[in-house]
Amino acid sequence: MAQEVLFRDVQLTSSEIEICKIGVKDLWQSLKEGFDDFNANPTVIVFLFVFYPLFALVLTLFMTGKNPIHLAFPIVSGFTFLGPVVLVCLYEMSRYRERGLNVTWKSAFDFVHSSSFATILALSMVMMLLYVGWLYMAQFLYLGRFSAVPPTSISDFLTQVLTTRNGAGLIVYGSALGFIFAVLALSISVVSFPLALDKPVSSVTAVKTSVRAVISNPLMMALWGLIVSVLLAIGTILLLIGLVAVVPILGHATWHLYRKLIKP
């Protein structure tokens, strides 16, 4: 009980956390520093290569059933919603390295034993719910344009989408819906997870601060979202080999972006 009272008493409110204005130079510097962290601890690719795709695949198959062809794009694009959940350990590794401490696999998961774990867990649940909501909305949109019977093959699905008016509508409305979810995910997560590691805050405060950071830097955050999307697209084109390098670099870079957005 004494520990709970102490943690409650030292928690910061969103108004006590000052947001900084950033520029394009800060974005590129964050990417450079993220690349440096990746070079210093390249073994993290093993974690991403094995656990991240497995985690996303299991969760997706559990929710969509055995034939989710029509949800292929929402599934893949929605993986970014789960990224911050899995990449917390990378934020922790960057935090250790900037303090000059020895970075090990054990230190990457030290947050599990800290008071910030409850906040991170709550934020993770929010992102998972957002991912589930995205998939259900995508399913609802597909059923609204086509029949309740899912396509039997990839070619059947591509024919539906690329050669029919309903398919064109699906592309337009799906892109708009995806944009809304992407903005929401970025606003919620870009600062909240690093902040939860760095300072004594509640999940509500972490989300509020993250949204404030995005509102205070709308153009730079839009550019950051574009950079992330382009790099992930390049990594996807190169299959998992590309993602194995791109995802951890972006993870480390997000920590350094947080450092530039939140005044120490």
C-alpha cells in the first residue's frame, strides 16, 4: 500500500510535461541515432524476426478465422498498431545506451519489474483493441460492398476489387478508413510508450501527452508517419529481410524522437 501511495503521489499530469517544437532536422537525427543504436545492438533482429511475425499471425488468425483473404491488406497494414507493444524493449535498450549503461537482453526487459509496467500493459491493451477495431471495420466495409461469402482465392478477390465498381469503392473507403485509424494509432502511441518508460505517468496521461505532441507538431508528425510508412513499405517489398532491419531502426528512432518532443 505504501508503494502504491508513493507512485500515485509522484505521478506527473499531462500539463506538467512540456512539449517541444521539432523540425525536419530532428526527424533525420532521430533516424540516424536509431541506426546507431541498431548497429550497437544488432542481435535484437532475432527477437523481431521470430516473435513479432508470430505474435501478429497468431492474433490475426484467432480473430479472422481460416480464410481471411479479403482482410490481407488490413491485417498487414494493421501490424503497425501492434508495433509499439512489441518494440518497448527497443525503447528500453536505447534508454540504457544513452545513459552509458551496459545493454543486455535482461536489461531490455527490466521495465517488467518496474512501476511503469502497469501503464505499458494498459497502453498495449489500447493498441490491441485498436487493431481489433480496424479489422472489424475492414470486415464490415467489405461485407457492405460485397456478399457475406468471402472470396475463394486471391485471384477471385483481386478480380472483385480491381474490376468492379464495388471494388473501387472498397479501395477508396478503405483507404480513408485506414488513414483515420493510422492517425489515431500514431497520436496515441508515438510518445506514450517511451514516456511510460521514462517518467511516472498513468496510461491516460501518457496518451494525452502523446496527442498533445502530435497536435503541437502536426506537419512534422505527418512527415514522420510518411517516413515510417515508406520505410515499412520498402521493408515489405524486400520481405522479412528488409523488415528485420527497418523495424528495429524505427523502434530505436522513436525513442530518440520522443526525447526531442518532450522537454527533459
